[in-house]
Amino acid sequence: MIFNKNDEKTSFYLVLILLMIFTNVTGCKDSGVNTENPKNEGDTNSNVEFWVTDVSKDLKFEKQQLEDVTGNILNTKKIVINAESVFQEMDGFGFALTGGSAMHIHNMSASARADLLNELFDYSENNIGVSYLRVSIGASDLDAKVFSYNDLPNGQTDVNMEHFSLAEDRNHVIPVLKEILQINPDIKILGSPWSPPVWMKTNNNSVGGSLKPVYYDAYAKYFVKYIQEMEKEGITIDAITVQNEPLHPGNNPSLLMPADEQAAFIKNSLGPTFRDANIETKIIIYDHNADRTDYPISILNDPDAKQYIDGSAFHLYGGSINDLSLVHDSHPDKNLYFTEQWVGAPGNLAGDLQWHTNELIIGATRNWCKNVIEWNLAADANQDPHTPGGCDRCLGALTIIGDNVIRNSAYYIIAHASKFVRPGSHRIESNTTSELPNVAFKTIDNKIVVIVLNNSNAETKFSISADGNNVHSKLSPGAVGTFVIKN
């Protein structure tokens, strides 16, 4: 059509056409339709829960409304989720309930303790839903004193465990565990020994030494007795590790247990004794740093030992978290667990959050770990108690002073995962970069949970594409966001 500028009628229609075009364009923008999306799926921020820890904005694991950042989506980075690509099932996220942690919690008033335990272990809206605990079999270095469950005068032995007693754990650990189980009966509990009774050791001392082969069978009975006696208390031990940090004999308590000795103990004593006693508790090996993946691999290479083993456990005081995948690739039929990492007092939330989220919440789970446990749940303002020679700078996830509770770095680190990634969730595929490391999970109620760290030095915009949904957000440098996408 050729328009005559002098034709008033024609000019009217031209203006009307231009007005309709303009209205359609602006209407598209106002409706939130994503012009990048050929399926017209659009921005689904309204279907997303967003929780953030951002030290620069004084936000500590707080639920926030997603800001509208769709105006410049062409320049945002993209995290793409593939929910059809499924990896390990998750057992949970949590803390070590040391003897000292239990003591501080147990010494609170009944009402304050109930409030705290509900906040930690209940799954309802206002709580963080911790689903995994690690306890020590006997004393750890964060107990008030060194003890085992079968301490005897010098020169005496008890190979049949006739004098075995949980008396020390009945002071604080068992009462607190019972209250936790009333809140979450399905919580998984892992037990780890720091040392056998000293009469079983080559140096007759709580520090260092090795397990005498003559007492392999007696020590296997010690584990069985522990599991059975805890079961009588109504406490199911889901798994045990054979030895905490077997290559670090300088702690108090501690034990040196090289890989060949651990393999011999498992295949000749612990495994058969569990089998004969119908013990279903999982046996997990190693329980030490990522720099010695040869340790668990060598044990799993022994078929006589491997038949009794569920998987391997790791800490990250040495090595690279990515090396854990070497163990998985060598023995993909066996599980991986992340069982300990400390935060050094006095703590630095910004630095702790960034490192622990990158290496553990994201790194450990992307490298096949079924859980993540922070060390430890609680201490007082002086990081007490601890044994002589034990850790005097281990900052609890909580600092407890009477009934007053201060929430520290590990609390927020774990909360970003534990509240949303319940046991039975599965890790699923997501692309990741050094600037925006992330990990994704599909929950048992078909939500998608994505935990994202801004590991760069600048505010970063990004989108998350999952199951046809597009979520747009941004994070400050060092901030962590958990996105719960509801289908």
C-alpha cells in the first residue's frame, strides 16, 4: 500500500497500526515473556524459593525475593540443569555431635534445648533439617577427657568385652541423641573411633601406637558391642568408619593404622564378626585426607576385604576434592562420604562460606559424596572442651554459653543444603564454571535444588534453566544462593 501523506484517513490508519505494534511490544515485556525462549516458557522466578547468605549485605541464610534482572539477559551466564542425568543418592548433611557438643547442649535448660534441637533437626518451615550426624566411638579429641568403653587397669585385658560400658556416653551423648531421634527418627548416625582401648595397642597409650594383631578379633567384638548397646538405647548406628584419620597418630586420642593393616583387620576380623552377629551397620574405610586416595583404593583392590565394605570416607586437610572421583572411578560400586572439615576459630564467615561451599557442599557432592559433615556442632566461647593435645581452635557451628546460642560459619554452610536436599534426593547434572560453581539435586518431591556460589570478584548475573523453567538472578562476590524450583 502506498500512503498519501495528505490523506487524513490514511494517516489515521497509519497511526493506529503503529500504536498496535507498540502496544504488543511493550505488552510482551510487561508479561515477562523471555524472548530468548522459543517455547514461550518465560521467566519463572515466581515459582522459586531463593535463600541467600551475602556477608556484604548482612544476609545470613535468609529467604529473599528474586530481583528482576531480565532486562539484560543476553549478557548473563547460564547454568543448565539436566534432570534426566542422575548421579548418587544423598544421605544428608550435618555435623559431628562430639562429646563436648552434647555436653553444652545437654546443659541448656529444657526449653532452650528443645528450641535449639527443633531448629536444627526438624524438617518444618522455620528449621534447617539436619539429617546426618557423626559421633565418636569412645572419646574424640573434643571430649573433656580421654576414655574408651573398656578401660582397664594396666596389665588387664578383656577380649570378650565383659566390662564394656557406655557409661561416659550416658552422661550427655545418649540423652541428646534420644531427644534428636524424637524430632527426626530417621536421622543417619555414623560412628568413628579415635582409638581402641589402650590395652589393645602397641604403646599402651591413647596417643598413637598401632592395634596389636592379637586383638583384632577383640576389637571387632568391641564394634559389635557398641552397635548392639546403642541399639538397646534406641539408637541405630547406620555406619562406622574403621578409624578416624588412620595416618595421623599425633592426636589425642589417635591410632596409626596403615592401609594393609586396615585391610587385614576388615577381612580377617571385623567383616566376619559383623556377618556372624547379623550386624547391618555399614563399614566405611579410610576417613582421612584426599591426598591419599591410594589408601582406600588399595583396600578395595583386595576382594576379601572389599566384600564387607560399603565405601570410603574423606576429610580435606590435604589434597584436592576432585581426587575423590579417582576412588569412585576405580570402584564405582562403592560409596563415598565426606565426614569431617573444621572451621578455625574465631572464624570468618565470608571466607569460610566461600571455601567450604566451593570445596564441600559443591565439590564433595560433585565428586560422588553422599553426605557432608562439618566438624563440629558446638563448643563454648573458648572452644572447649578438648583433650590434652586435642584441637583448641575448632570453632563449633554453634557457640553455646548457657542458653545463649551464636550461629557460626558451619551452621550457615550446612543450612544451605540440609534444609532442602533431604535424604533420598539425587544429585543431577549441571554445567559449572570457576566463576559460578554449583551443584543441583532433584528431591523426593520432584523439586530441583540448585546451590550456587559467586566465586568471582564482581556481582554476577546468571540464569538457571531446569525442566523448561528459566530462573534469573544475581549474586554478590562470595555470596551463596540456594534456589528451590517448584514444578
